[in-house]
Amino acid sequence: MFSYTIRRLLMLIPVLFGMTFIVFFMIRAIPGDPAQVILGQLATEEAINSLRAELGLDQPWFTQYFEYLKQLFTLDLGESLRTKTEVSEEIWPYLAATFELSFVALIIAVVVGVNAGIISAWFQKSWFDYTAMVVALVGVSMPIFWLGLMEQWMFSVQLDWLPPSKRENVKNPVETITHFYLIDTLIQGRMDQFIDVVKHLIMPGIALATIPMAIIARITRSSMLEVMRSDYIRTARAKGQKMFWVVYKHSLKNAVIPVLTVIGLQTGLLLGGAILTETIFSWPGIGRYIYNAIEFRDYPVIQSGILIVATIFVMINLIVDLLYALIDPRIKYN
Amino acid sequence: MAELARNNAPQKSLRGNSFLLWIEAWKSFKKNKLAVVGLFIVIVFIFLALSAPYITPEGINDQKLADRLLPPSSEHWLGTDDFGRDILSRVIHGARISLWVGFVSVIGSIVVGCFLGILAGYYGRWVDTIISRFFDIMLAFPSILLAIAIVSVLGPSLRNALIAIAIINVPNFGRLIRSKVLSIKQEEYVTAAKAIGMRDRRILFFHILPNSMAPIIVQGTLAIATAIIEAAALGFLGLGAEPPAPEWGKMLADSKNYLVQAPWTMFFPGIAIMLTVLGFNLMGDGLRDALDPRMKN
Amino acid sequence: MKKKSLFLSLVFIFILGIALVGCSTSTTENPPEQGETNDNNEETNDDQNQQSEDSSSESTLVFGRGADSVDLDPALVTDGESIKVTLNIYDTLVKYGDLDTSIEPSLATDWTTSDDGLTYTFNLREGVKFHDGTDFNAEAVVYNFERWANGDKSSFYYYSSMFGGFKGDEGHVIQEVKAVDELTVEFTLSRPQAPFLQNVAMPPFGIASPTALEEYGESFTENPVGTGPFVFQEWKRNDRIVLVKNENYWMEGYPKLESVIFVSIPDNATRLNELIAGEIDIADGVSPNDNTRVEEESDLQLFVRPSMNVGYLGLTNTRPPFDNKLVRQALNHAVDKEGIIAAFYSGQAVPAKNPLPPVIAGYNDDIDPYPYDLERAKELLAEAGYADGFEMELWAMPVPRPYMPDGQKVAEVIQNSFAQIGVSAKIVSYEWATYLEKARNGEADAFLLGWTGDNGDADNFMYVLLDKDNIGSNNYAYYSNDQLHDILIDAQSNPDQAKREELYKQAQEIIHEDAPWIPLVHSTPILGGKNNIKDFFAHPTGSQSLTKVYFE
């Protein structure tokens, strides 16, 4: 196990390097001159040239690339061209917003998905089973940006139950500490704001949760069906225990693996889906941050933003793989 | 997950009786009700796409500003959009675009993926290392983010969206083929073919590729579903099809402004995307069960 | 291994438990319980809560708009969104009326002009202080004007375009700014400038605190200090700008609001939904299609901004085939302005035939517009040698503008009409700053653009947008006509208003004949707001002071 962990960690190194390489060159391939962008539309030729020199843009690419790596090693993510603030300073609120949203989505997906899966299996071929599985099938095929629009139409426009967008009530802004608004409001004991934040989270959370939820429900159901056929359950039944709870508990245990799988497989989907969800709900998360940066040709932000998201993604996959190996001895380490 | 896939037991040689295998697969596919529903949906949409110019009531770009945002009626079954264009006609034409992007991008990914996968699997050593690491790196980026970045580099257009989607799906096929090649390489008949002096290229074409068809078809069908969603997402973000093309994602983006006055402009393109994707997903699941029960998990 | 997996399962169940609890709190909408918690809260957190309650219900105005500011130093800005904010932080020497561009006293209480129109003397208001405590006086005015006059075009754009360049430039209008005494400033001009007071009143010439300028240097734009009704408090980029009341504002009893929050919500529809949901108080740039929605809501009202703008399709006059006057005239016949206005302005606009809007003195109403006539367009194209049409790029702006709420849609209508005369147009769009930059470089065949008047003078449309001096700046169409140039310069310096108007009418005839653009519309921008908002004056220049606004 230990050597496996080490090996996986070592394997990360070339991947991380490769990522910096790809990001670096992709950014440079985006049309538009950063110096021009910084100085604005009315800049003079000389000013642009001197800034290009200052930014090292007149250097050959490998010099630039090594400069870039050197900066990364000192955890210097560069300075946003637009806000003139260090990316490392301003990125956290955006990351926190995306984490909070993704976390809530994951919770919804797991809670609803696992329970729906278990109940479906228990009442196999009942109306609940059919409904749940049809919903799950449709859910997997759902374009979430469409779902988001439908939610807005339904709950904001028609019913007026939930706020249409953003993270908080602008008039009653949350005092930020950790930038996880659920936590911040609780620490400060502001229940009114907490409820506000929850209300803002519901629609984007559900939109983002839909696909993982559907997948979890399907996987849980099939693993549950296997469990129900096992000797263990038959024994329990023979002993006359209350069946449903036995199976339920057992299934929860079994649900660990599919859920982990989904977390591993779907983090990318969550992070990617976050861009679309954030667009629809004006959610100030990392996806919007990068997307806006692309629009404004804010190179350092695009570069570091993509790199950070990718690194998080890689790390989560690594952790999931390791947990997997830890839980399921059937998986070989080599 | 990756570990699991890589450790799949080598599959038995199916050469020689592959025709029988396909018949068997079709029989088992037919029994799967959901899969048949999926196939039916896919066929309907393919039919719509192919015959769009002949069956649509109106041209896709017949602007009638006086008739804008009309609700569904006997004249316009799905209503009209903000230019007074018939939504039904546009949704049907949209199938052409989405299916085109789906098929072409996936074929592109398969061709490139197969090429790289075979190189990696067959030649091993440093070739394998480089290609596999490259796939790892590609897969380290959330796919839609990578697609957005690629489109920003190439400039927004439908063609570039298609290219971006093709690129992001390459590693999936590459990995699949690579592991397939690795397992087949160990098979006796390949060793035998090598021993009798068969050339690499012949071995690849006559043994390895045919034996990899089943998983490619399964994966390919599912990938079309993903590609259609991704194309729509790019269109929705304004990075895909250009106006006046009736692309479903673009239509949804346009409908955002009429959520209240004309929600039907939002309903139908979305339903079209969902149904198409559902069709391909169901069909893909069915194919997987029929062709390669071991891939099921 | 088995133990471990059991342990992990337990952890998992525990997390699931928390999740379930979390979920049930999140979905419980149990009113009594909620009330209880709130009550408890008020007891423990009395001060905080009351404060927030006060400010949220009565005296905080949340202004939702399409984009964030670029800078908060008024001299640097060129975009309307920045000015909307700086206008409330800084005062100018003289200002515009609430709903027009007449000149009213502001930091200057009164002023005199010499007979030759070369000397302006301003008497300044007594006892005004900047937000940082610095005294406002004649020296401060001189300091600001000196700062701008010594700048360059890349920073103080408006200064150069309004006052003919910078110190040392040939056309520079302001020869000297002198502090006569503590509260008197004298401007000496190198040549008479008819709209001088109109220019000085423009928000970019807000007077900033010299102490703060020295102290913050480059970062002044993020730490703005003026004398205006509101004091800058916080700026979260892309999200919000918070201003609070200036307790010592010189206008007795104003401002009425305790604070103002500018929030950027790019999507028109979302912004309106936020307004209807009550999350914001005023929504800028309501899509014309949506004004019925605002009218339907009993607690909302519409604010109509008097029209002082033009939206147009510029044809880059140096790029073939647009260098051919016949082609430009042909395309002028091929745009259904009425259709566009009915569909995408909900009738809240009038078709344009001149580059300047009808409200501006000097508007030539005798011009006969090019009618929408595709047959005539084809004839002209054939005459120009393009009987089979041609291919072109049609650029559409990516963001809603007051003069054009949805450029993409307008472009699609035009694309459709052009297709009918054989001209195949490909719609192209770039991020807004890039769009302007590329169009300014003459890279577009044809581009949608527009202009909102800054100061209500014809010069601000005609000279700024179509004179050859402004090629590479706001003359995006690269239109150059020497005869027109002479007329415009004459009109600029001539102190006789009647004569000026005549000159501008003449200029419009030339422009109509040359057809460098397709003038499209003069729109009436609409804002939506809560019903209890009083004294909000939507100013024709697009940016308004919020000094007098209050909630009823």
C-alpha cells in the first residue's frame, strides 16, 4: 500500500509538469497581445514595446517557460492584468464559492441517489422503482444548462420561491471569514443570512447534482440487488430480523465504493459543470472567474486558474484511487 | 477505476466467429427493451436530420418580425422565436447540426485515439510512456474547461467547437485501445503470427483492430451522447455555432431573454438535446450489455 | 483490511448523517421555527441586526447594472459603467441639470466669461472638503487640470478629446489655469471653444483630492477621493462597489440615501429577475421586451431615460467594397429599421437618419432618409459593379448597450436583409474591449456601434464621430471629408449659436450623401425600479447623480 502511494505520487510529477506545459502554450496561442490588453486601446507603440520587454514577452519561449516555472515554484501565480491584484490573493473567494456549490451538489447527489437506489432495489419493479429509474436515465442525459433555465423559470419566475441568481442577498451581504458562506453565517450566528444562503444554493445545487445523482442511484440499485441475493441477507431473514433496516445498513456500507467511484469520475464533471451552472446562476465561482478572464484576455488568471482547477482534479482522483485501494482489497496495486 | 480497466482479464480470441458474435449481440440487444427504445429515438432523429429540408414547414431563416414569439398553435406547432421563425423547423434542422458534430467529432477522436493507442500498446516502452502520460495530462483537465480553452485559441465557430470536442475525447479512446492491444498482444495467435514472420501492420489490421471493434462501438455510441451535450454547452456559452445556424445550445442561450414571455423557446430545444442524448445513452448501454458483458459495472 | 473498511464505512455513514441533517435544515421552511431563531438572534446580535435591517429596508439603494467599472479615477475612464459610479464620488466645477444638459452651479457657485470668449473665471464654493479632509480650493482645481494637461492620450482620453490634446499640442484649448485667490480660478483659452462649459461639466473632469492623488499614486483609481455626495467604501471586482453617504456634503440635507451598492449582473434577463425578486432596487438596461413585465408588477416602476444617443452600422470607408459610395448607399436601403425597432426595441426608439439625435440643437430634420427598398438597393449595387453581391463580415457587439440592447439580434435581422440583395454577411463578435480595438484599427468591414451624448452639444456627435481628426479614435468608420472638416472646425470655434446650428445642418447633408454609416436608431433606454423610489432622474447622458434619491 505504502509503495503504491509513493508510486502514484511520483507518477503525478510528470503529469503536473505536462499540465504547466500545455497551459503555458495554450495561453500563448490565444490571439491578442497581452501588452496591448494591459495598456488599453489608446496605448502608443513605444509603450507597448517597453511593456513587452518588461513582461519578458520579447524573450524566446523556453526562457519564458522557465521563468514561469520558477515563479510557480515560489507559489507566485502572477498578477491579474485587470484587477492588478495577485491571483493567489484573489482566487480563494472564487474557489470557495465553487467548493461550496460542488459540495452541496455532491451531498444532494449522495443522499438522494443512495436512498433512491436502495428503495428502488428493495421495491424492485414497483412504481417507485420504475419512476426512479426513468428519472435516473433522463437525469444522466440532462443538459444541465437547460435544467438550470427550467429551474429558474419554475421556481423563480412562476412560483417566486427562490432567488434567481447569485450567492447571497446583495442588500444583506455576508461578512466573509472563510468564504464558505454556510460556515461564515453559522459562525456569526446569523440565521437570517444562513437561510438566505441556503435558498441561493438550492437551484444551482440541484442542477449540478442531477447527473451524479442519477449515476449514484443506478449504481446503488444494482449493487443493492446483489446484496439482497447474498447469503448474509438470507441468514438475517432466517433469524427474523427486520429486513429493511438490515439491508439498508448493509447497503450504505456497500454504497461507499460506488459513491467514491462517482466522486472520482464526476469531480471533473462537477468542476466542468460548475462553469455552466455558474453562468446561469451568476455564481461567483472559479469557472466564471476563468471564463471572464478568457473574455478579457487576462492571461495570468487564465493560466493559473486552469492550472489550479486541473491540479485539484488530479489530487481528488489520486485520493479517490488511494481510498479505493484501501477499501477494496480485490484491487491490485500494481 | 483506471486500475480496474487495465486489469481486465485478457479476452478470448474471437477471430473467425466474429460474424456469429454480431448476430448473438443483435439478438441480445433486441431483448433489451430500453436499448430498443434508444435505438428508435436515434433512428427518429437521424431520419429528421436527413430529411430536414423536405419535411420542415418553413425555412430555418425565414424571419417574420411581425410573427415573433407566437405561442404554439396549429400553424406553428412549437411556436415562433424572437425573429418570428418557426421553432419546429429550427429544432428539426438543429438535429442535423448536433448529429453531425456528434458523429464527426467522435469519428475524429476514434481515428486519432486508435492511432495513438495502437502506437502506445503495440510498441510499448518509451512510446507508450510518452503517449500514456500525454493522455493522463489531457484527462487531468475538466473536459468542458479544456474545450472552452481550445475554442478560445481557435476562435469561436461550429467547426472549431467540433475540433475541440474531438480533441478532448481522444484520450478516452486512446486508453481503451491501448489496453485492448496490450491484452491481445499476449494472445497465442498474435505470437504465432509474429513467429511466422507476419508484419506488424498486418497483425494490427487483421487481428488487433477487428478485435477492438466491440468496445470502440460501445464507447463511441456513449461518446456521441457526450459530444452532443458538449457541443450544445459550447453553443450555449456562445463559443459554438454562429447565427443564424439553428444549433440547439445557441437556441437555448437565445431563449434566456424570453423566459417569461415565451418559455416555449426554451422548452423544445432542450427537450431535443435531452432526447437525442438519452437515445444514444440507452443505445450505448444496450450495446455494452450485448457486445461485452464484462464492461458492465 | 476488513477493520479498515468497516471504519471507513462508519465514517461514511457519519458523513451521510451530517448530510441528512444539513439537508433537512436546508429544506425545512418551517416558519415558526425560523421566527424563533430570528428572535433569539436579535437578542444576541442586536446592534448588528438592527443596523442591517435599517440599511436594507430604507436607505440602501442597490443598483444593478450590466458590467463592472473599469476604473474609479474619473479622468482615466472612457466607459459609461465607470462614470455611473465616479459621478457620485466626485463633483465637477459646473454640472448638468437633473434631466438635461443645461449648466448649473456645482463646485463653482458662479462664473464669468470675457467678451472674446477666451477667459473664464469661476468663483468656488466655500467650506467644501474632500472625503479625506483636505480643503477644496482654487489650488486643488489647478492641481487637477495641470495633472490632466500634462498627461498623454493613453491615460486622459477625455481630456484630450474635449480640449484638443495636451500641453504643447497645437490644438490644445486650455492655455492656462490660474488660482487668482483661495476661491477664484481663471481659465485662459488659446481659442474660443463654444461648448467649453458643457465640457467642463462632464463627469470625467471631477475634481479629485490632491493629497489622495499624491498619497495613492497609481492605485488612486482603487482608492477614489472626491468631494461628491458619496464616499467610496469597497470594491469587489466583477461583483460590487459600495459607496456610503458623505455626511458633510455641501448640498444641505443631501444625499438622502445612507449607502449605494452598484452590483454587476451582465445578463439582462437575470438582472430583471433579481429586481422582481426584490434583490436589487434599480435594474439598469431593462430589455425593451421586458418593460411590460415591469409594468405588470405592482411594486415596480419604469424609468425612461430621455433619448440622446445613436445606434449605427459603421461601414469602414477604406475597405473595399465599402470605399464605394454607391455600395454604402445601397446598404443604407437594405436595412429595415422599423422592423428592428418593433422587434428588438419594443418600439422604444425612433429610426435614425442623421448621426445626431433630434433633441440636439442643430439636428437637420429636412434630410430625406434612405427608404427600406431592396429593389433600389440591388440597382445601386449593380451600378457599383456588384450585381452578384459580395461576402462581408458583419460585426456585432457582445454586450448590451443603451443604444442597442441586443446587437446580435439586430445583426441577424440585417444579415437576413442583406442576404436578399445577394450580400452574404458573416456575423462576428469579440469581447467588448477587443471589439472596439479591432474596429478602431479598421479591421471590420461593417460594425454595429453607437454613441451616447456626453454633453448635449452637436460637436460631441459630429466632430467626435465623423471628423477626419478622430480617425483612430472615435471615427471608427475611417470616414474623411475635407469639406466636412472645415465646417466642423468652424462650428466648434464659432461663438454664435445660430450660425453653429446652420453649419451642423450643412454637415449632415454632406454626411447623408456620403453615407459613411447606416444610422439605425435613437433609442429610449429604460430602467426598472422599486415603486417607492423617488427623485431618481435617469439622465440623458447615461449616468446620473443619486444625490436626491430616496425611498418613500
